[in-house]
Amino acid sequence: MNPTVIGVVGAGTMGRGIVQLFAQAGHVVRCHDAQPGAAAKAVQAVLDQLTKLVEKGRLSADALAAIRGRIHVSEDLASFADCDVVIEAIVEDLDAKRALFRALEAVVSPEAILASNTSSLTVADIAAACEQPARVAGLHFFNPVPLMKVAEVIAAVRTAPAVVETLRTLSEGAGHRAVVTADQPGFLINHAGRGLYTEGLRVVEEQVATPADVDDVLREALGFRMGPFELLDLTGLDVSSRVMSSIYEQFQQEPRFRPSSLVPPRVAAGLFGRKTGEGWYRYVEGRPERPPARERPAVPAGVSVWIDPAASGHGELATLLQAAGARLEGEPARADLGIVQPWGEDATSAAVRLGLDAARTVAVDPITPLALRRTLMLTIATAPAARDAALALLAADAVPVTVINDSPGFIAQRVIATIVNIAANIAQRGIASVADLEAAVQLGLGYPRGPLAWGDHLGAERILAILRAQHAATGDPRYRPSAWLVRRVALGLPLTTPEAAR
């Protein structure tokens, strides 16, 4: 079936975006809303938005006229009788959606597809109200629909394969990358995005770093568009809190998705983020107030430094420190400062393993490019003089430095390893293909790389080592490695190859 007539029920923000998307793609679109006049307002809003595109030269007047002729306001569901596909975008309430789908089944043809734009409900729960559950699927878009070029096609347990293929073709014909996902909590994109939030919160919960520290490292050193706390403030902590708790409970309290105890008190206090003027940041005229930069101390005269020769970034770090005025020392006992670069290990453990004086030892994260931002980790016993000397040397060329407390895996290693591990478990469970998973995360979450590609970039064996070190150090099952990841490391298989997808 090649759908040409699409019904949209629900004239809110998402419904309007869906109407615009498919009308621009050349389909006849009928829009209905239970509230009188809402559909007409939605259609007018879409046409107003498209008129602005004409004024900017991004759409021709002829194209707008054609689109105007394809969008229709439907006063009742009876006018959906000729629809090939109906997309529901109403309130996130199971009873309301079930009632709507029962009503639609009485109107549309037996061949018509019924799709829900639900973001949190199980599609099978909605389909259970239908006489033909095989024709029901999820078709989840992201706001703003015309600009977010990804759509999740959710196959419930009884959804017919032909329905999935039709919705995939329909979405891609409208210019969106369709990713097919099983009917699991969070579907694909919200599921894959759990690592950024949960591990960022865990870092702050453990007093390793501040929210601003976490955001700065992930944004500036790793290329995220926004850090987790900036994102939580943007989406609203009240909303995000419910999503975090819902996914945790729906996955039978899987430790990888455990919400942070920091969140409920902040929600109770009304610290939702931008919309309340204060969240993890305080907002003045819509702009976040950021903490002042740490003052950079002067480089001590004649300071000597020993760098762990096993460090992966030894040569680059040595050049940087020498340019800042440090003298390299071959024996740690004779150096004023010892620097290690562990993977998954905290600075204190590295100092003990290497027989170093913890008071004169610091760690530098090897995962973050030294040209962008440097992360300096202290042992629990690092002396202020050693801390200041390390900070002075690392900041001498004005590249920003983030100073954090002791933690297995710094900030970046912890977050990236968690993201990769969750993605590996998605692949293990067959929730989506590797290709769809990678595309979904980049398009839907804006990550600079797909999660499994990130694992290949850093080395899957290194990701596994970080997870195992964190698991050993904390005993927390949230860090247990995915069997999918363990097996591929054992065989030397990249995470993104077709062989790895089997």
C-alpha cells in the first residue's frame, strides 16, 4: 500500500508538526481534534509557518498553494473513512488512546493503518483495544517534527511486518530517517539516552564534580551539544524525572537505569529548569548563570614532574608540561608531582598500584583531547601544593582545566562507557538493528557519534576495561558489562560491523 491520505488526530504541538511534515511531502492530510476549533487553528498555524518559509525564500509560493489544497480540517472522525494511515497524537493517557482507536476502527477501512505517536505507553497496550491489533504500530516523532529528522517505527508484538515497512517507507519519503524498534520501555532513542543522564547525575551524587563541570567536559571535550544538566534544565526536571522513574520501573528496576536520589527533592522544590527560572542553573533573562572559572595559579619555579610511562598520552602530555616550564623526572620518588592516566581506575588506586605518594599524585583523563579541555583528578590525599602545581602546568596555555575529586573513570570515561554499555545491551536484546541504533542516537539525541561507533573509536576492549574497573571498585551492578560487548571484545570484533549485528 502506498498511503496518500493521512489522518492526524490531535492538534497540539506534535499534531501540527506531523500535519506539516506529511503535507509538505505531498500527502493529503486530514486534521481532527476533539476540542471544537482546535483543528482549524492548528491548520492555520501550519500555513502561517509555511508562509514564513516562503518569505525567507525556502519554499515557493506555488508549493505553498499546493500544500494548502492538501490540508483539510475534519470536524469529526467520519471524514477519516478514506484514510490509508491515521496517526494519533493526543494526550498520553492509555484509556483515552484506547477509546480513540476503537472509534477509528469503526470508521476506517480494514486495510488502514493506525499509528500512535506515544512516547511512553506500550503500543501493545493501545492495540489491545482493537479488533485488528496487527494493523496498529507506533510512529513516534520528536519536537519540532519537521526539523528532527528521525521517526521511531515501533513494532508491537502483534504488529504485522507489512505495517512496519509501510510506516518506514512513509516516514523516509517525508525526509526522516525511520528507525525500527521493538515495543520496549523508552523505545529506542529515550532508552539509548539514559546513560548520559543517569551517569551524569551519579557523578554529581558522589561529589566527584559539579553539574557545570560535567556539562563542560562533555560539551567541550567530547562534542555533545549540551551536557546532561543543561538538557535536564531545557526539558524540565519535572518531566525528565517521570521519564527516568518510568523507564526504571518498566525495566523491572534494572540498575543501569536507576534514577538519582538528587532529583526528587529538587522537583519538590520546583527547580524544574528554564521554565521556572532555576534548575541546576539559575537563569537571568533566559541565560544560565555559570560559576566563575577557577583562578589559575602560577607555575612553581623548577617544578619537577614524573609521568607514568605506561600512560597512553605520555608523549603529548610530556611536551605540554615541558612547554609550561616543568622538568621531567625519570623516578617518581624524586619528582615534585606524579601524573597518571588511568582507564576506569581512580587516582588513589593508581597511586597505590604504582607505589606512588598519593599526596603528590594527580591523574589526567586520557580520553579527552588535550587541545580542547583537560580533566585533572585528585587522589583523596593530594596536597594543595601538588594540586595547584598540576593545575598551573595544565592551564599554562589557557586551555580550560576541570578539577575533579577521585572517581573510577573520571567524568568522560564513566559517561561514554555507560552509553556504550546500554547500546550494547539494546543490540543484545534485539530492540533495534545496529544501524538504526547508531542513526537514532545521532539524529534524535544529537550525539557526535553513534554509541557503538564511539566504542570502536576508543576501543571496545578499553570500554570493557572501564566498566570492569568501575564494577570492581563500586560493586554496583549498574556497571556490569553487557554480554554482547564482552563477546565481541573476546573475538576482536568491532561493534558496528555486520558480523557484530548478528
